[in-house]
Amino acid sequence: MERIILHADMDAFFAAVEVRERPELRGQPVVVGSPPNQRGVVAASSYEARRYGIHSAMPSREAGRRCPHAVFLPPNMRLYSRVSQQVFRIFERFTPLVEPVSVDEAFLDVTGAQRLFGDGAAIAALIKAAVLAETQLTVSVGVAPNKFLAKLASDMHKPDGLTVVPTEPAAIRRFLAPLPVGKIWGVGQVSERVLTRAGFNTIGDLQRATPAHLARLLGHDAAAHLFALAHGEDARTVELAWDEKSISREHTFLDDVTDVALLERTLVDLVEDVGHRLRAAGKYAGLAKLKLRWKDFTTFTRQAPLVPPRCDDYSLRAAAQALFAAQRLSAPVRLIGFGTGHLSRQSAGQLNLFEAAGQPERVEAVSRTVDTIRKKYGAAAILSAAAKQAPPVPRKKELRSRRKVTPDASAKSEEE
């Protein structure tokens, strides 16, 4: 039986959920993200907002300039996560072979489901109808013989689209030929400029090229990848095991900050959030990472191994504070972030922190108990010692710098 892959992509997911919760906003330009008078970026925008050129990752101030009458709403990740789980349960009614790509999109292998529900187009239509009936949201679906083509198709007729790609090789090539080269998975702005300068404007142009010519432009591996996709060939299967490779959180200040106590307090907040997410995911981190961005957007990162891997707040906080202490502040800070990497499902021993007491598992148990209490009584039910001693992190009002920092001309930078 020929393989049938669907790519289901919720339409303007965050913004659509917000409009569903606030029907009075229907038809208005809605932006989810930081307000336009603060630093921050757009997380999502409704299709009405996109008509003004607003898109995700755009600075909120620019979005406000383009559409002054847009409605700006703060992200509600708990709500989006809850709706996402509902949508994924709908997907799983039609096939157990579901590969999450993000909170609002997934690949589905429905090859074996055709005997029950019909062909790929019929299954896609059933999924769309179920999502609309049960969540009042729309989803665009691409139907194709592989993941690349399904992903490409789902984006072609948004919102609320259903696009079916042909299955015969010659028909697939004809389907792809008029599309711009930038539509190919993995072709970014740099690669697209290289290709268009060389006369490759459409996927059809790539189909007529030789692998050797493409290799001279992009290198052997990239050329082979590009040549295969230009002909609609993609051997990847739907993967059920999807794990986060890292967990992190960042905070962008409304004003550049030089107050070390405020930075430390913010870092503690970030660490506790990352620790909570690690434990909720059943993960242990083998790497801790600190990120600092100065007012001129120069970005510094430091990292240190966690041996053995840990998920408790005590170990993560100690690692973050050590990294922060090792980085002298050479300029006012615009952004601070904490992240973890080298994630695993077990701690490989848990030996270091309370080794003398011989009960290292208690450290993790305490953090998990704190998670439970905060879930029941709120985040402020238990505060760390650092949280009590340091000033609270401003959430909605502008931050004020209170102390100068000493420039460090020897600091090394990593541009991002």
C-alpha cells in the first residue's frame, strides 16, 4: 500500500484560541505577544493582523507601528497547551502514528487507516471537521506520499485548507516546478540568494540542474538533499518518539538593567521555571547554560556540565549562579536566559549535592514537592531564599537601573 502522510497545521493557533475565548475580537487584528510600548516580540498574529505585514518574531513595537489599532494580548501558554492536547487526541483517533512537530502541528501516517476511514483526502476532511466541531478552530492539512510534500501542501491554501499532492513521480515534479526555490525545506535566505544569483528561481529550475552544478554552489551534501527534494523524494518516516533536545527560558527587560540583585532574582525565577519543566517532562539535564544580551545586542553565552545529570532546583540554581558570577557585566543587560541541554531520562546516579548525607534523592524529592504545592496553592506559596532576599521582578512596569557595572574590555562575545 502506498504511503500516505498528512501534515496538520493549526491556523494562527495562539491568536485563534484567543479569539475563540473572546468572540468580540473576531474580525479584528489580534497580536499575541508583548505590548507595542514594551520590548518583546510577536508570538503569533491573526490573519487580519498579517494583512499589515505583522508576523511572528517581529518586534512588538514594529507591529504596533504597522497596525496601531491591533489588539495585543499576552500569551497564555497553559490554555494553548490544553487546547493542543485536545487537538492531538483527535489526531490519534485516526492513527496512532502521530509525530508532533510543535504545539500546533504534526505529521500523521494514515496509510493503515484507509481501510477504516477512506483515502488520504477523506481522512484529512474528517480530521478538519472533528477539530472544528470540538475546538471551534480550523486546521490546514496537506496530503502527500511523504513528509516534505505534506508540509509544503499544508501551507498552500491557509487558512482552513486541504491540499492533496499527486502521487505519480512525473505529476509530483509538475506540481513542484512552478514553486519558488525558497519553498524547499532547508533553503534559507542565504541559500536562496546563492541559488537565485545562479539562475535557479523555481523548483523546476533545480529539477533541470545537475547534482554536480548544485554541488559547486552549495557543497555535496546540501546539493544531494536539494536535488532529491526538488524531485519530491523524501524517505523520512513519521517518528513517534519526539523529545525536546533542550529546555530554556529567557526574560527581556523593558529597560536595560545594571542592578545585579535584580538580575540574580530574575535568574532564579528562570531557573525554577526550567527546573519545573524538566521534572514535568521526566528529564534530567547534563548541561546548564547562561545567556546574557547587552544593550547593543551583543550576546554572551556560558555553559557548564552537570555531573551527574540533575533536575532539582538546588543543583540548577547553583550552576546558574556560578555561571553568572563568572561573567562580569560589561554593559547594561537587555536579556537574561537560562537553559539546559544534554537531556536524558535518568540521572545516572545522583551523587554529588547531598553526598555526605548519603541521600541525594531527597534533593529532587523536595523540588517535586514544591512543584505540587505551587500547583495547588499558586507560585507564591513557596519562595526560595534568593527570592525573599532579592527585589521582586517587575512584570508589567518598566524596570529602573540602580547601579552601574564595571566594563570588562577583555570579555569575549558571541554574536547571535
